[in-house]
Amino acid sequence: MPNSESRFRLCMGTLEGKVILVTGASRGIGLAIAKTLGQEGARLILVARNRRPLGQAVAQVPGTVMSAATDVTKPGDVKRLFAAVKKRIGRLDVLINNAGVFTYKPFRKTTLEDWRRNLETNLTSIFLTTQAALPLLKRSCGDVVNILSISSRVAFPNCSAYTASKFGALGLTDVLRRELRAQSIRVTAILPGMTNTRMKKEFDFPLHGQDLVQPEDVAAAVISALVQPRRATMEEILVMPSRGAVGAGE
Ligand SMILES: NC(=O)c1ccc[n+]([C@@H]2O[C@H](COP(=O)([O-])OP(=O)(O)OC[C@H]3O[C@@H](n4cnc5c(N)ncnc54)[C@H](OP(=O)(O)O)[C@@H]3O)[C@@H](O)[C@H]2O)c1
């Protein structure tokens, strides 16, 4: 029986040939992560709900081996996705939970529908995908990378549903890290500040893209976590705009 140090050593490797599933891969941060990993030689599985943008993403991401139109809030969809990964590829090295939505409204105007959409997409999806991925990840030395937010740590006004979902997702991520250590699976939380994607349209004030973190900057943080030697885990990476939290309404 290998001790924990030798077990981690057995898992040394690069991104070349790794099978990596990215949720929310059709645009924004997820697409940038998938492209960057593909350029490093990884084999990508791309997931989002809408087929047309997903197809456009497949055409841009080198090393795509599979794509699946999947709603990660739906247990049946998630079950089908991982059954297909098992059948067609047979293993998974890295799960990247990135799919997310954002609502910018005062609490009194936040509807139950807004609340559920944020909680289900940003938190419940991580429960569903990670539980479904574990039997495939256990056979290798896996990584789970959760794309969370500065809103996992800091409460900004007008972001109640999003903040509740992202605080919860950070708590879940920390529990998973401790539970999955025994199986040599590393768990990393990436916390971007405001990033230049379509999501910024949700704000009711103008934002200049050049002031924000770029999706490629978040992708670079993901790579830096994955290429660490197995003995080291980048547990949490905060990637903020150098100008500070832009227009955060504080
Ligand atoms: N942009 C920011 O300022 C910022 C800052 C911090 C953290 N983040 C986090 O980064 C992640 C990505 O955000 P982004 O800015 O790149 O957003 P985005 O441009 O709006 O992209 C979101 C992606 O998630 C997919 N998606 C949404 N709901 C889904 C569902 N139920 N099932 C499957 N896929 C779903 C979307 O495709 P479909 O609509 O086709 O499904 C799309 O591919 C999110 O978790 C977000 O909270 C963003």
C-alpha cells in the first residue's frame, strides 16, 4: 500500500493527453479555459446548454474529443453526460465547474426565480457534476477546479442570490478538498473579480472591458493550479482587476 507521499508521486504528469471536462465552455471564461488547455495538449469535453454556441466553441478549441448540450442543473442531463463520458472515453482527469449565472438586483426586487436560478446553476450544479464525476476521477489522480468568485468571500450590495450561491459553493469546495484528499484528488477554488465577459451586461452601470480581468487571465490561473507537482495544491486563487473591485457599489 503506497503511503500518501508516494501516492501523489505516482500521479506526476503534464496536461498533455489529460481528459478535462469544462462546464459553461461555450463562451467567456469557460471558453478561454478550454482553448488554453487545448493548446497545452489536453483532450477537452465541452459542456453548455445551447447547441449552436457550443458547436462554435468546438470549432475554436483544439483537442476537443466530445461536446454535450447539457443543463448542469438537471440531474437527468448530468447523469446522461457522465454515462456518455464513461462509454466514449472511459476516464476523466479534471472536472472544471465553471457554468454560472449572475443577477444584479436589490434584494427586495430579487424574485424566487432569480434566487433559484443562481442557487441551482452556481451551487447545486457543483453537487450534481462532482458526484457524477467521482467514479471516473477515482481511477486517475484527478483534479476538481471550481470557478467561484470574489463574491464567495465579499458581500457586494445588489448581489444577494449570486453571493449566497458563491459563498455556498466555496464552503462545498472546502469540504470536497478535505474529503477527496484520501483519493489523491486535488480541489482548487478560483475566485475571479469582475471579468470581461457577457456577464458584465447584467450590471446597471457601464464597465470598460480593459479595466477588468480578461477570461485568459482566469485560464492562466487554472493552468497554474493544474501543473503544480501533485504534492502541492493551489487551494484558492483570487484574480482581481489591478485597479481593484471595479464599480462594486460599496
Ligand atoms: N464575468 C465575471 O465578472 C465573473 C466574475 C467572477 C466569477 N465569474 C464566474 O465565472 C463563471 C463563468 O462566467 P462568465 O463570465 O464566463 O459567464 P458567461 O459568459 O455568461 O458564460 C456562462 C457559460 O455557462 C453556461 N451555462 C449557464 N447556465 C448553464 C447551465 N444551467 N448548464 C450548463 N451550462 C450553463 C453558458 O452557456 P449556455 O447559456 O448555452 O448554457 C455559458 O457557456 C461563472 O461561474 C461566474 O459566476 C464570472
